[in-house]
Amino acid sequence: RHEPLPSNSQARMVARTGLTIGLVVLALWIAADFLPALGWAAIIAITAWPLYVRCMPYLGETRSPILAPLIFTTLIAAIVFVPLALAAHQIARQGDATFAWIAQSRESGIAIPSWVAQLPVAAEMVRQWWEKNLSDPAAAASWFRSINADKAAEWTSALGSQLLHRGFMFFLCLIALFGFLRHGAWISNRLLDTADRILGDPGERLASKMVDAVRGT
């Protein structure tokens, strides 16, 4: 049977607990903008961990403890970044072509495309409407009145700032992912120990179910 703690020991424990909670809340408040990057890094690490463990012997684990997580993080970065970079490049090219086409259409109108004459129904009606509303430069300009250079510049600036922000968050995600892969076994053991102390065996089963849910999703 445990004897009750002295009052000064209880007060000290309460003070330590309160200080710990306060520090955790303060840390979360300061790092609030970076939590999504950390969350995605944890999700990727949990999902890719079985494959990472199988690939560790082939990634130079025995040579250096940081070589395997560095190579795997680089591979994941390439898998995610290369398709996005290609898509962004294609969008930028199409955006330039679109603005050039709009400028040309304001000056000379929009020519009737060849597929209009091949319409099985109402081809003549569509052709007349096109000539009245789009082939005439003045009429075509009214269609694009809401699109101007200032709005295009604002849109481009907003897109550029968002790309920089997302790129920085992706960089932080990769740094966190490297840390999770480098110390994954230690982190998982500490989390399981904490869950076991707080909840007992149900805590470990709950953690296992959460990992399975993340990988399944």
C-alpha cells in the first residue's frame, strides 16, 4: 500500500504538470503553421515504413545511419515533386498561350471553327450567332471585358506566393520525414510505452489500429 505524498510533493507535481501542459500548448501555438507539414510527414512515414524497412539493406544502412533515410526521402520527394513540376510547367505554358489568344481575339475576333459546319443540328444558327457575337472584334472584346492585365497580374502574383508557401511547407515536410525515418523505431517504441502507461494494453491495440487505418487509407 502506497503512502500518500506529502503536501509539498503534491504541490510540486501539480506545478510540474501545469508547466509541462503550458509548454506543450505554447509549442503547439508557435508551430501551428507547421503542423500540417509535420502531419503529412508522419502519414507518409507510417505508410511507407514497411517498404522502407525492406529497402534499408539496399540503401546503404550499414555504411551510414543517415544514408538510408536520406535516399528514401529523396525518392519520395522526386515521386511527389516531379509530376507536380511538370503539371505546373504545362499550366504556365497554357496560361501564356491563353492570354495571347485573348489579346488576339480582342483585336481580330474569333474565327468560326471548322467543326461548326459539321454540326448535325443547327449548324447555320450556330454560325450566325458566332459571326454576330465572336467574329466581330468589338463583340468579342465585350466577352473578355472582365479579363484584363491587372487581374491577370494579381492572379499570377497570388499563384506565385501560394507556390512559394506550398514549396516551403513541402521542404519542411521532407525534413520531418527524414527525422521520422531516421528515428522511426525509437519514436514508435516511445509512443507505445506512453500508450501502455496511460491506457495499458488497450492503448497499444489502439495505436496498432490507428497505424493500420493510416496505411489502409
